[in-house]
Amino acid sequence: MSAIAWIAVCSLAAWAWLLLGQGFSWRTDQRLPPRAAPAVWPSVAVIVPARDEAGVLPLSLPSLLGQEYPGDAEIFLVDDGSSDGTGELAARLSARHGGLPLTVVSPGEPGPGWTGKLWALRHGIALARARGPEYLLLTDADIAHAPDSLRELVAAAGSARLDLVSQMARLRVESPWERLIVPAFVYFFAQLYPFRWINRPGGRTAAAAGGCVLLRTEAAERAGVPESIRQAVIDDVSLARAVQRSGGRIWLGLADRVDSVRPYPQLRDLWRMVSRSAYAQLRHNVLLLTGTVLGLALVYLAPPVTLAAGLLSGDAPAAWAGGLAWLVMAGTYLPMLRYYRQSPLLGAALPFTALLYLLMTADSAVQHYRGRGAAWKGRTYSRPEPDPAPGPAASAGTDDAGNGPVLPPGAAQDL
């Protein structure tokens, strides 16, 4: 066979693995586990870190204030140095809508060695612990919850005896660029961290979605969070790993009742969302970056390229293998497109989307070496120290044993 045909065959083999051997990551059936109402509903403190969120707070905070929760619950909104009146707006929304009690606090600038979001969470958790809640709901300021969201999360955690329950909020898909890039963001994340591997008892893969995390207070204390992860840029994965390492059971799935209201109307908005932390997910390692770029090229770009080259040159093996790999790729993307209610025709465009992610990842590395690093809302975390005990979840694109194809990094967070 020609060199092009061998490349096509290798790409097809990679897709065979992703189809059958990567925890069926392409499926979208990991939703909240079976749950039953507890005899006594436990108390919950809702922690909302917020920095310059006046634009989205009117769409999200009322959904938290209006939670239909049978037990005791209150909200702590931590205004992390906002310059747009976020704290004052939150107080006005609480007075207007009523509902759960709201406390607005400000912790000041982050202490040495802390990222901004984790500094805000530290302050909010410390205040909440004084009330003695059994659970902490950590949720971002751009996340809107259905009225029964908190009730369903707590019921699932209690019924399945879980220490951490996290749902990946359904992101906004309204602009053309959001439709092209956002479903792929979640698709890639699931390939990096297959939900089935995370959710099985005794598994070693750990991840969470930082926008919606219900955490048992006892588990947080046992894991020493947030202090133990204070430098983490990818804070949700670090949180899940810390809870798992301390003996806690974790669960991650797609959300039906939790939505992000943050808009990303232009390509530059989505580019910034991914690139600000992509290189951090690769642990600022040039070898991992090189492997990721080569892996992206082989897995996502090679199928259409080898198909076209095979057709033009009359190389039947290259055309068949490349075409079949592209077909499997598009097929595994269909469940995520259905989840986001998008056209199945976008499945054929996944190689182009992957090319954008490749460029975003490369740009993330360039920004890091220019000293701009993980920049978000006026703060830059250009050279954070590595996690002191990296595990399988810290390696982009690995399975439980640390093997497997390199896939696009995509766990960007609000810092």
C-alpha cells in the first residue's frame, strides 16, 4: 500500500478504538442516576463565584432563587472584584424575586498561589460551613437551573451514595459559530474523560463540569478542597480528582435541567474560551502539545485528506479507508448533535471544527510563552505550578491505564 493508504488505515484504526474502546464516549445517555426522595431533605449551601457577570446574572440568578427545594437552602454569591456592579445587581434581583436567602460577599484580591475562581469558592465555602450544610452546590454565575434542579441533584447523590455529582450544562447554540463549535467542545471533552469510566465504582478516571457540582461537605473536608487545588487552572478536573483520591465516589453526566446562558456569538469569543486553558490542560508540556497536534491531524484531518487524495490519484485503499474513517467520525458525532438539536449535516464538518481546535491549542501555547497564559477577565495565570500528584485524569487523551489516542483539550474554565 501507499504511504497515504497507510495513514488512512491508521486513522481508521483510531476511529475503531474511539467507537468501541474509549468507554463509548460518543453516547449521550449518561444522565442523572435513578433517584428517590429522601425521608429528610439535607441542607444545602449554594456557592456562586462571580466576576463581572452583570450581563448574565439576570438570566441565571433568578433560577437559583426560585429553586423548589423541600429542605433548607441558601445562596452565597461571592463577588470576586467585579467592576460592573455584579454584587449590587445580585442584591436587587434577590429583593425583586424573593425565594432562597441570598448573601453577597467579597473576598478581595486572590491570595498568593490562588486562582481567582478558587479564591472566591474558598471564601464562599468557609461562610457556608458556618451554617453546617450537608451539601455544597458549586455553580457558575452564567448557569440557569430548572426549578427542580437542586432537588434532583440531591436526590441522585443520596440515592446513589455519591460524594460529588456534576452535570455538564447545556451550552448555548444560537449563533452559527456556536452551532459549529459548541457541540464539538462537549464531544471532545467526553472523549478525553469518558463519562462511563468516571461513573463506574472504583474507576481511576476523574473529571467534573465546573458549572454545576453538588459536593458533600464531608467529602470536601476530607479532600481538603479548595485549598488542595488552589493553583489549579482546570479546577473542575482537579476537584474531581481530589475527591476521588480521598475515597469519594464521583459522577458526571449531561444535563437536562441546567443551561449556560453565556453567549459566544463570534469565533473570537469561542477561540478565547478554548485557548485560555488548552495548554494548561497539556500541563504546559511541549511533547504533549506535539503529540496532541499529530494526534488531531491523524484522527480528524487525515480521513477527508486521504479520501480526496485517494480519489484524485486512483488509490482505492486510501480512498476506502479515509472515507470509512470519516463516516465513523460523523456517525459518532450524531448523538451529540441530536442532544444539542442541531443538523446531522454538521457531522461532516467535524474535521474543520477539529482544525479550529488544533489552531486554538497551538495559540494557547504561543500565548503561554508570551506570558499571557490563561487570561480571563483581567487576570493571567501564565505559569502555574503543576499539580503535585497528577493522575490519569490529568493526561489529555488517555484512558484509565494512561494509554489511548491524543485528543483535543477542551476543559476551559472561567478563572
